[in-house]
Amino acid sequence: MTLGDPDTLTGGYLYHRRMAELAPEHAAELRFVSFPERPFPLPALSGGRVLRALRAQGPDVVVLDSIAAAFLAATPGRVRAPMVAMLHQPPGGIDHGPLRRALQAPLDRAAYRGAVRLLVASEPLADALAAQGFGDRVTVVPPGRDVARAAAGPPRDLRGGSRAALLCVGNWVARKGILDLLDAVARLPRGLVRLHLAGDEDAEPAYGAEVRRRLVRGDLDGRVVRHGRRPREEVAALYRDADVFVLPSVREPYGTVYGEAMAAGLPVVGWRAGNLPHLARHGREGLLADPGDLGGLAAAVATLAGDEPLRLRLAAAARRRAEGFPTWEQTADRFFTAVRAAATGPPSSGPPAARRMRRQR
């Protein structure tokens, strides 16, 4: 059970699509039921229709996406199958202002109290849930590190005459820090880096408009390449051909793209915030700056762009560390083990029969 279009380009939606793709390998079938994408709290008005659609599927277990939790909690009636919640954000969300977070958080928690199990994407998120009284039901199931096979063709020259090609994979939303990155790049000497941006440019229209206005200023002329939304295979090719990954996000419950970049052998640069410090260590797999320190961010980028031996050393360390992150197949194994446990209840003395699991996201 989710919100809006399951093909939306974000880490959370990607997580669930990958689980749907891998479901047959786990004797499962995953289907999506969505609340309509409308301004908060209007999706809750469609709760009755969503519950009827859910019941018509006859699922063995329901998986509730955290972005739909508040709307389910506000819907009269109940889910009649065991429910597992899959959390990619803390109660109240991460992309909202303080008023909405204050209104949404109690609803999110109410929905999670009805779940048999809470699956979360990272240890920091598990800690946040434990502090709110859910620790005994939390299981960490992080996303996979592998993107896809890179699009066919020879490697491309992303540097464009500069000393290093920077890659940023992230939707244009305020917490991703795209404007901060552009300001940092503008501080660097011309010819040092070329920045490639991949992601949904219309994910947050007002912020996207700010980014576009910043891009046309003369200090960035010829220094930034926009790729927009790209298929997984093309994103994998960008990882393959870049030199450094940069995403100064202030809040990432996990940060799937950091893991993808490290698995591709890229040192990472970003704020010392969210889950990034748990993935990449400063001076070992990347360089981290304090949130808001544009000078520090620019210096980190300049250091890696200008010092190739250091860049290669951190790149190799990033790849080695990423080998300890799960693949999507391993994530699916953890995910479906937890979901199947919710569907079947306590183990019986005999081997459990394979059961149909239709995931409602």
C-alpha cells in the first residue's frame, strides 16, 4: 500500500519495485494499491476505496509503505490481513515543514502500532523507532547496492576537458542540496570539474525553478550537464564513467545512491548528516563536510579533483566497503523472510507450505 505512482523516481519507490521484480524467486506475488497523490491530508478521503481494493485482492499479508501510513491511520475500517510496515522515513516524514510533521507523526505511529513488524532501511532509523517505543518489532532491511548492468557502449568522457567528472544522482528537492552543490562548484577554478546532474527535475517544482535560475548564471556556464530522469542502465553508466560522487543531502534515512556509487568505485562527498557517515568514513571512502559549510564542500570536491592518487585510493576503499552492503537479492531474501513470517505466524512442526503474498504498497 503506497501513495501515488509506484514508478516514481525515489529510493523508496525503487526499493519496492525491486522487491516486486524479485518476488517470484521467493514464491511471492507483489501487487500495488495506492492512495491518490494529492495535497496532505486529502489522500485520506480515498481511504474507503483503497481498503475495498485491498480486500478485493485477498492478500496473505499487507506491506504498508511509510509514505501512506498516515492516510491509512485516518481511514475508518481496518486491514484484515497481517500487516508489515516498510519505513524509509521517520514518523512525520522528511520532506515536510514543521506543521505537517507535527500533524502526520501521530498518525504514522498509530498505523505502525497495527503492524506485526516494522522493516526499516537503516540503523539510524531503527534507533529513532526504538526511541519511540517500537524497538521490539523493528528489523533493518537496507536497500541493495547494485544498480543494474550499465547501458551498452564504450565509456564516455564525462570530464569534458576538466580534471574530474562529478556525478550527482538525486531528485531536485530541497533536502538533496542541489543548490548548495551548484554554489560549491561555482567557487572552484574553471577547468577543475564538470558536474553531471541526474534525477527528476520536477519532483518539487518551486525548488526546481530555483535550481534552473541558478544554472543560468554565468559562473556555471559550461560547467554543468543535466541528464534528467534516466533508466537504471543509464544511471549505472554514469556511475561507471564518473570520477567522484557528490550529494550534499541534509536528510537521508539510508541514501541508496551513496551505496550505489561506492559499489561502482566512486569516492563520495556530502554533508556529515543523515546516514552518510554510517556508509562512508571521512578520509577513507570519501570526504565529508559539516552541513552548510559551502567552503568545506568546495574544498572536498577540489581535493579529490586535483589529487588523483588520493581519489583512486578512496575509490578503491569505497568499492571494498560497499562489498559489505547487501545486494538486492540479499535484501529481497531478508524482506521476504520477514514478510513470510508475518503471513504464516508462529512456525509449525512441519515444513511451511508456500503461500501467496500479494504486497499492497
